[in-house]
Amino acid sequence: MSTLLADVHGCHECDATVYGFERAPDREGYLKFPATIGAVGPATLLFVGINPYRTVRNELLYEEAMASLDAFGTLAGNREPHPGSTSTPYIRRHIPGERRRYGREPFYDQYMEVIKGVWEEDTAFEEHAVATELYLCSTVGIGNRAFVSASLCAARFFARTFAQVLPKAVITVGARRRV
Ligand SMILES: [Zn+2]
């Protein structure tokens, strides 16, 4: 098991008073994403987002991912950590009009567009790519936090993430909130 995975899972070093990060139920670590979702080792593409956010629609995903290191690893391997659907890819191509449900995340449609453009229509995300975030710790809602200071998640884990993925190209996604 990757120590990067375990180190991220247990991490609660970020400043919760500034950003409102919350611990997972019965866990030390904050509700967050693994440093890598997709390929388990090196990959051609590394997508870098800013921060995963929780809503009533996806909060169960975070709780189940944080419930154990195994579940966290399931999500890192791009599978839903939900008991009973652990064979369903998390970052995946969606059917037009697909109902919003656990793990259905329209944000990743743009990632899959890139995968489709570079490879084939049915290429799986984890075949060639990894998704990470500058802040792995999640916040509630979209854009309700101004990330103006340096990310401790990135300071602790981004170099290790990059060294694991060894991407040929990095694609950054998102923008800081304008004030
Ligand atoms: Zn953090």
C-alpha cells in the first residue's frame, strides 16, 4: 500500500479554522480526496484541480472514502468506494441526461473530453491519467472559500504526487474566486 495514500488519509494538518475543513466520522483525517485518483502508478496526464467540495449530493462519497484505508485506496484506483458499487468507475463518461446520484460528478466531463480527444472514445480515465487537487481537504459548497494562502496539502503532498505519477503533461483546472 502506498505510503502517500496512508499519509494523506490520516492528515489533518490544514488550518480548519480558516477553511472549515471537517474530520471524517471517527477518523483523524479531514474529509478529503486521495492525492491520486486514476492510474495507480505513472500516467501520461496529471489533472490538477483546486479543491473538492461536498454537497448533500456527494457527502456520502467522502464519508465512505474516509471510512478505511482500503476504501480510500478504492477511490484512488478510480472506483466508487460505495459498498455494492466498487466496480463502478468514479471519473467516467456519463450518458447524456444521466440522473445525478452518488459519484455522478459533471465536473469530470471536461477531463473525459480530453481523454477522448487524445485516445479513444471508450478509453478509461485510469488507463492514462491521474486527477489531483491543490487542496485535498474538502469544503462545503462551491466557491465559498477564498483560497488565498498557500495550500498545506500541496506543500506536504504535491511533490510526492508528481514523483509517483511522472506525467508527460499537466492540465490545471479551475480559477480562484475573484473578489
Ligand atoms: Zn489539507
